[in-house]
Amino acid sequence: MDRHQSSGNPSAQRRTGRIVVHGEFGPLLSAALPECEIAVAWGKTHITAKVRDDAELFGLLGRLRDLGAAFVSVSIEP
């Protein structure tokens, strides 16, 4: 199957993106990013999201930047 074709299972094509930012964003971030899992620990906010492609990941990063987030790390599982 060509990698651009759909396998019929959308969740199979998503990858897990993990982003850590400085500060404890809490409810503001949860409201702004309802599709993400948010956890706060030791002065940092950990965001986990399922993304289809790089464009969706960069869109998420842009939304975080617009909220004033200072990135600590960004990773994506293949």
C-alpha cells in the first residue's frame, strides 16, 4: 500500500507527540487544547497529543507559542 493511502483506520496513522513547556499552565491550556492530555509537574507542563503529520504538530506548536509557552522539549514517536 502506498504510504499516502488510507488504511481505513485513522488512529493507526496517528503518532504521539510529547511537548514540555516551562511553567504550570493548568486550566488555560486544557481549554485551549482540548484534544491534548495535559499534566503539570515540577514547574513544567507536559502535553501529549496524537498527530497525523508534521503540519498538525507544527500547528499545535504554533498555538502553544501564541499562548506564550517557552519550550523545553518536543518529541514525536514514529
